[in-house]
Amino acid sequence: MTLHVEVVIADRELWAGEANMVIAKTLEGDIGILTGHPPVLGILAEGSIVRVLDPEGSGGEDGAGRGVTAAVSGGFLSVADDRVSILAVDAQLGSEVDTSAARSAADEGSGDEDSTEVRYARAQLRAAGEQA
């Protein structure tokens, strides 16, 4: 049995598919979701990443079966009936991150560590597998 997961931003569905587990950071702390998880609604932490671990390690965005990693600027996570919806203000898949642009955005705002833009740029770098 698997979870049905969708990552949605305002103008489109960013990613949808099946997963064994979803890991996200909410304002209450990290949450791991497996099949049979009770319903929950959480607020995603700004500038965090969401990991979607695909079933049986097959496929995945990197071809190695590790699943999908997305940087999120903030938003909500909803769990009900083995369906996980990530409703993000802004999000980007790790495989689609322009690391030089993200690094530039993180460096430009380094004087303001707490800004939403800096947190999101650093999340993009982490989602792409780079040091933030």
C-alpha cells in the first residue's frame, strides 16, 4: 500500500505520484507520513524541503530510487485517507533548481538571514543536493 502525493503551487501541479513516505518540516517540527497516518493539517516551515520517498526505491527524479525532493517557500500539508497534499506558496523540485541563481540569491541576502527569500534560496540549494 502506498500514499498518493501531490505537490501543488498556485498556478499548477508541480509533481504527483505514489510514495512510501513523505517527510516535511512544519511549524510544529518534522513530520513523517506513512500509509495509515491519521488526518492532519500542518503549516510548512518557510524555506524548508519536502522529501517524497518513492515505492520500493524504484524510479525517482535522480534515477537512483531516492524519490523527489522539493524546496518550499511555505504553505500547508494535508493528510487524509493515504493522500498527502503539499500546497505551497512557491516550490521547486530539486532536479529543476538553477543552483547558480539560488546561490546568488542566498549570497545577496546573506545580511538578512531571516528573510523569506534567503530561506527559500537555501532550501533550493539543499533540495538540489548542495550545501546551503
